[in-house]
Amino acid sequence: MRSPSGAARRTGGRPDVPAPRLAQGISTTVISGFGIITLLNVRNGVSGGLLLGLCVAAVLVLYGVQFTVAAPGARDWSPRRRGFALVALTLLTYVPMFWFGVAWGSMAGPLGGSILLLLPARLAWPGYGIVVLSLLGWSAADHVSALETGYFTVSTALTGLVIFGLTRLTDLVREVHAARAEMARMAVTQERLRFARDLHDLLGYSLSTITLKSELIHRLIPANPDRACEEVAGVLGVSRQALADVRLVASGYREMSLESEAASVADVMAAADVRVDMDIACGRLHPVVDTVLATALREGVTNILRHSKVQSCTIRAVTEGERVRLTLLNDGVTARRGPMAADASGSGLGNLRTRLGGIDGCLSVSTDEDGWFRLVAEAPVRPVTADGSAVRATGAAAA
């Protein structure tokens, strides 16, 4: 983000003018300039007080309508309103020409530009051509000199194109500016989602572990004070790790190891008197895959401790070809049977589906008839994004 002082230095001490306002100002200035030139042409080409007054009034009203057509919301007008505007411009352009028998430079330019702005392209460009040719035809019929005929025709064509081009450019600048603001809002929203997801995945496990160990310490203090002291040290370690995780989340970058997480899980399960059959045989993994699978293991264990009366748990991680599969299986579940959507059990499993989907992975969860819960997370050995490009090792933070 540019600093205010930097922006002021580049503009000689003045703040930058917002692009839409600058573009609108330029467009308004140019159209006003065309209006002034047209009034000067009227003053030089029309004689007589009443006729001059009527022609000046026609020009002023014509450019007033033109400013309305060039306004930001005119492209959203209804067909009826567009038709009224074009009819008004047509009358203001051709009534002086055919009724009073007078013409002036670029008199039909605003009408040509408005046709290009308000009609679909298949009708706009033929209509614009008819407007330009009408000046040529009128000049020939009225025996206007070749020099004036060329002036009327070229000035009308150029005025229409300039009005159309500047108005469309102003619209595009406004749309780009709005798109940039929307992208900034989306980036903030994505960062908030990432922050909330990481806090849930990291602190949910840590707080569950602290709660579990604290309950164990409460039971051990009367019967086994020495073991209770050991568990207190474990709680302190988990607390310090939770604090470090929060700092990593705030910095936007973190990497986790599936093997390290598995060792932590084994310790937590032992404290909860849960039998664990663990086999992590997937070798060294890509940092992004390692982080996502470690997160899946952490979330799976958090769900086991929170939502089941677990007594036995099996954890497997194997590499099969170009895929890595992590499987968690535990008993003591009283939830519904059969397959479930990945987000059916709360935001944690939904977060995992999002993380795995971001690297071309997948997640499935189900409960069988005997009350065993199964979570299977698969990821490619070499992760890719949704568009098929490879994920860099530093992308773990965004996983």
C-alpha cells in the first residue's frame, strides 16, 4: 500500500485525485468544450436576434441532454428512457437544420455519440453512420460549398467518436476502480477466513489437549503427585505450543509435520487411556502436503476427543503411487451411520475439505454400524492448485 507521504511527493505535495473522478472531470471538460465551440459556430453562422436565440437555446438543451446521457447511470436506463433521450437529441439536431435551414459545425456530433452509447452495437454503428451521412446529404442538397461540407461531416464524425470514447473510457475507469475495491474486500475476507480456519484447527486441538490433561492431573493429585507434576509439565508444553501457533497464524506462515503431530497425538491418547495403533509410513512429504495432512490428523483427533467415548483408535498414513492416504479409525461413536458430508460435523471438517481441495486432495468421513468412525484424507505427492499449477514449498501458509 502506498503511503500518503509517497503519494504527495509524486504529485508535488498534493494528494492523488481518485481515478474515476479524474476521468469524469476530463470527460465533462471535453464535452463542455465541444458545447462552447458549437455556440461560437452558431454565433458566427446565424444572423437575426430571434433565430440566433432559438439556435442557442437548442444547443444548450442538446448538450444538457448529452451530459445526462454521459452520466454514470445512463447505461442502466430502460429502453423507453433511452428512446426518449435519442428522440430529444434527434429533434434538437434536425429541427434547426430542416426548419430554419441553418447548420453549424459538429451539430449532429452529440446525437451520433449518444447513439453509440445507448444502442446495442448492431444498431449503434449503422445509426452513427446514418447521422454522419445525413450531414453530407443535407450539405449537397442545400448546395453548400465543398469546404463547408467536409467541415460539417468530419467535425460531426469526430465529435461523436470523442464523446463516445471518453464516456466509455470513464465508465471503464469507474468499473476497474470498483473491481479493485471489490478485490481488496475479497482479499480481506479471505484473510479473515484463513485466520479463523487456522485458529480453529490449531487451538481446537491444543485446548482439547489442555482440558484432557488438566482433568487427568485433577485425578492424579491425590493418588500420584509425581505423575501429576509430569502432566503439568506436559500442559505447559502444549500451552507454549498453542501460543507459538497463534503467532504463526498471525504472521500468515506456518508449516507442520505429520510425524511430529503423530508423536503428539500418541502422547495425548495415552493421557486419555486410549489404545492407539499408529503407523506413519509415508516417508518425507512435500511441505504443503505435510502441513495439510498434519492438520487433518489434528482435527480428526480433536473430533475423536470431543465427540466420542473412544477406547481404541487406529491411525495409518501410507503412500500409494502418486497419492498419500491418511486414515483415522476410532470406536465409541454414537452419531448417525453411513457416509457424511465433510462439513456435516462442524466447521473443522469443512475446513479440511477446503484445505485438501486446494491441493487436489479429497476428504471422506463415515460411521459404520458398530459405532466406528472413519476419516480418510488423500492428497497428491506433488500438490497442485485448482488450475493445475504446482504448489511451491512456501505455500504451506496458505494451505
